[in-house]
Amino acid sequence: MGEEMHDQAGGPMTAAVDIQGVTKRFGDVVAVDNVDLEIADGEFFAMLGPSGCGKTTTLRMIAGLEFPTEGSLKIFGEEVGTLPPNLRPVNTVFQNYALFPHMNVLDNVSFGLRMQGKDKRESAHAAQEMLELVQLGGMAKRKPDQLSGGQQQRVALARALVNKPKVLLLDEPLGALDLKLRQDMQNELKSLQRELGVSFVFVTHDQEEALTMSDRIAVMHDGKLLQVGTAEELYDQPVNRFVADFIGQTNLIDATVFDADMIVLANGTKIRAPNPYPAGDKVAMSLRPESISIGHVDEVPEEFRATSLTGTVSDVIYLGHSHVYTVNVDWMPLEVRTNATPTSIKHEPGSEVAIWWDRRSDWVVPDEGHGA
Amino acid sequence: MAGNAKQLKGNTRWALGLNATLVYVFFYAPIALLILFSFSDDPLVGRWGGFTLDWYRAFGENEEVQSALGVSIRVAIMSTVVSVVLGTMAALALERYRFRGNKFFDALLYLPVIIPDVTMAVMMLLFFTIARNAASTIFGVDVSKGVWSVTVSHIAFSISFVSIVVRARIAGMSEKLEEAAQDLYASRWQAFRYVTLPLILPGIIGGGLLALTLSLDDVVITQFVAGPGSTTLPVYVFGLIRRGVSPLINAVSVVMLAASVLLVLLSLVAQRARGGDVT
Ligand SMILES: Nc1ncnc2c1ncn2[C@@H]1O[C@H](COP(=O)(O)OP(=O)(O)OP(=O)(O)O)[C@@H](O)[C@H]1O
Ligand SMILES: [Mg+2]
């Protein structure tokens, strides 16, 4: 987050998009609340968050379709605060594509070049080439309403990319596609981005999509930017309860800090959990279901004694490759996920069990940012 | 349901057929008679006196008719052009920009559509009288009613119709398209010229043809605000009737009917067109 970005040679590098202290208000609604964000050149950057958290608004401010109420917004070092969209080196793939219905595919794709004053033949040629790239070479003369959803999606992509933008903004571009097509397009987008080396800023509320496609991800909630990081950072080191809960599945266990190494759970159990918070602070421990082991009460290995609990199995679901247990540890249910191998024992509902985990896999977050 | 419709009992079908026939007769018999008697060689309306084109010849030669026709066409074209421009601008403003009092102006725009013609006519008459008095006391010039006052009145009622038709078209068009155009390096003007305008053009043409028809047809308002030399064709016909009906009226009416039908056909053709491309 705070770190500066550096290029290969190690020198400081101009961010493709540099957002500092940006707030956007619509009347009383604070759509984007004091956001700081840097997006590197050539980065696949995702913005993730629940509906209404301000993703689209942030994207629209980068595009120039909305102007910040406060703060500074730079594109490759140039302040663009209130520059109109047509003067910015960015292009957008809109949520429902927004193809021009009265123009054929070729005219749609060459529109941006024509508006920049390029010659008609030249524009048509470049547009045709871009259509080949997205495998729509044969569709140039069709009208948008004669294309399938996936094809329209590609036209929207070609229409933006033909202008060779320095930053491509995509607002839930795959939202309207069915699952199979969605996965294909995810791969295509990713390889297209690598090939072109352009920064992609990709808005989605599908966390799996964000995790699999992006170099870095920003998690937003209620207009605030909660955390920016790689998929691993977000998953393993969430900054608060909301991010822990929003990215993947987790057990959030309320606790109080005992010292830098220990926390106390609600039932008085002391658990080994290294943390930077002062003693007595209310915190929550995030424990991923798949990092918990389960076994008989007397089976807890010596080194995991300080990171174990006992409880009763209340439910078990078999998923083929794994068992998902619900274990009641006297004050709350926890989810535990274990690999199901032919040799693994299944613990039936009602059995007394112990659960334990490596102390590096629990993670303490401050007791704030409830939600989701 | 469709199956049922096909299997209607014999007499139901017969009744429906009769009904349809009666409706068509009711609609079209007067028109047929009008057209027929415009070719009748008998100065009494409604009596067949053999085929003649005299009434059409009279229509072409009668100077009063010709001058009324000229006034009608001039007023119609001028008021249509102005009301199309103003009405489209009003539609764009109301549909695309949120401003204080938006709702109020919205309601205001519909008023001329629901105000009775006579009320509108009295309003306009009052307006022109006051304007004339004001002009003569302040500037010392005499602006008596004439073609200009008729045109202004027609503009006043046509704007509403144009903007209602155009607004329907704008409302059906996503704002995202204009944003997409601007994102693709179009200036505001270019976005309007190459995206908005082609997409709302059928609405503009439809509204324009409506304005043209309304202007060509209007009697009540025109009669109130007309001055010397600004008699339009419908007002002239109305006057003729008071002096006694002659088959000349039939001929004039047939010509007006033909013009209206032509306008409607044109508007249908326009609605089908999808607008142009970037050139
Ligand atoms: N033009 C506007 N006028 C008023 N409020 C707005 C406007 N645009 C957005 N908002 C509000 O700002 C907040 C953020 O909206 P935004 O569209 O950025 O959310 P989002 O994260 O893109 O959500 P989604 O995932 O549903 O698309 C919402 O509360 C929304 O109602
Ligand atoms: Mg959105």
C-alpha cells in the first residue's frame, strides 16, 4: 500500500493512475470516500467490493465521466481532475457494452480513431485488424443487435483497444455472460492484457474472478478503500474483519489481546496468535476452514497444543474431494474443511473432536469493519 | 388462444365481419363521397351532374385559394422549422439535464397539448394585442397581426408536440451511448452529431411532420390571430362554407386530404429509417 512502485531498474516509476485523497459526493451520498490508490503501468488491477461500494464511480472518475469532489487524480503524472473524457488517454468497456446500435461493427470499432481525426481508410483498416484479434473478422458489416452477448463483448473490447489507450477501464465486462463463456473470456482478457502490456482496471463483484485474473486487487466497502494487495496478501493478511470475510471463506472468532503472542477467546481459552495490538484490545481471529485439522481429542500433536480447541461435530457435508464439518466449540460453530482421502476418517455428527492449526495460519484483525 | 380465435363459431365470425365492414363504411364512405363529388359537374353539393375537372381547375386558378395555399405553406414550413429546433432542444434539456425546477417545466410543456384550442386562441389574441400596444407606446411602431402572428401561434402549440415525440425517443436511448462516444474521443458536439442525433432523428422527423400537419390543419387559433393577408387555406374554406357551399370546397378538401396522407406516409418512412453513419 504505502510502498512506492519501482520499475525493473529499481528507479521510481510514474503510476499509470494515481489517485490521492479522492472523494466523490452525490448530494448527501458519499460514493467514494477519501481514496488513495496507485495503479502501475502494465498492471492487471481489479476493484472488488459489494454492490454500491463505489467501484463504478471510481472508474468513471478515471474515465472523466464523473469529476472528483475533492482530491487529485493523475494519469501518467498528468493531473486530469476535470479534463473531459475525450481528452484522456483511457478507454472504457462499459457494463452493457454501450455499442452504437445505428452503426455496424466496423464503424463502431473505428469510431474512436475517426473522432481523433484519423483518415477513414486507415481507421477502417486498423479496426478490421483489431476485429481479427478478437476473432470477429467476419462480422464487420453486422449491426450490434445481430451479435450474441459474447460477440458484443468482444466488439466493445475491440472498440476500446483499437485506440491503444494507456489504461483500459472495464466495468463488470463479463457480468452479462454465462459461466462457460465467462471463463473463456477471463482467459482471453488476461492474455490480451499480457500481449498489449496495457494497464487494465477491472471492476467486478466476483471475488474469484478478481483473485484469478489480477496482479493486485483493491477491496472497497461503503466508498472506502479497505485494502490493496495481491490475492495472497488479501487472503492471508486481511486488514480487517470485512476483508477477511469478503475474500474467501473464514471463521471469525471474537477475542481479546493478552500479549503480543497470545489472545483470549470468549470462553477464556488462551490461543497462540502473534499480533501487533495492545493488550486488552478487542480483536477477531480469522481462521480459514482449510487450514484447520480435525481429530480425536487425544490426537492433538504436541506443537499445536497452544493453537487447538475442542468441540462437537454438529454437521458434516461430503464434497467428493473434501469433508466440510461444522464443529461447535461451546460458544460458536466453526467451519472445518479437510481433504477426503480413502484413508481419512470421517467424524460423525455428535462425536467429540479436537481441532488445531499452525499458528502461522491464524490471523488477528482489529474488531472493526463489521459487515458483508 | 390463437387456436380459439381460429375456431370462432360461424355466426360470431359473421357478426365480427359485419362489424368490421360497418366501421370501414362509417370511416370511408364520407371520404369516398367527398372525392366523388369533387368531380361532380353540378354547382349544388351532393348532386351528381356528370364528371368534370372544373373544380380542380378553379382551385388552380382561383387567386384567393392560391394565396391562402401560399400562406398555409409558408406558415407551416416556418413554424415547423422553428418548433422542431426549439422542441428538440427542450426535449434534450428536460431529458438529459437535471436542474432545479425540472418537474415544473416538464408539466408546463404538456400544457399546450391539453389547453382547448379556443382558450389557446384567446390567449394568443390577448398576447398579440398587448404586444401591439406595448410596441406602439414604447417604440412607436405599429405591429399589426399578420402572417407573423399566425406563425408565432403555430410555433407555440407545435413545440409541445415536437418535444413530446422527441422525448419519447430520447428516453428510449441510453445515456451510456453518449458517454461511450465521449470516452471514444468525441467532443460533446460530435457525440451529439454522430450518436444522439442519428438515433433521435426518426423522432425529430416524426415530430416535424406532426407540426406540419397541425399547422396545415389549424382553423380556430389561426382565425383568432390572423390579420389582413394571412388567411390560410383551412380558414378560407371555413369562410367559404359560411358564404354557401360549392363543390370547390370538395376539391380543396381532397387536395388537403391528399397532402395529409402524403405527410403521414412520409413520417412512416422516416420512422423506419435507422439514421446515418459517421461520414
Ligand atoms: N449519479 C448518481 N447520483 C446519486 N448517487 C449515485 C450516483 N452514482 C452513484 N451513486 C451512488 O453512489 C454509490 C456508489 O455507486 P457505484 O455505482 O459506484 O457502486 P458500485 O460499486 O459500482 O456498485 P455495483 O456493484 O452495484 O455496480 C451508491 O450508493 C450509488 O447509489
Ligand atoms: Mg457498478
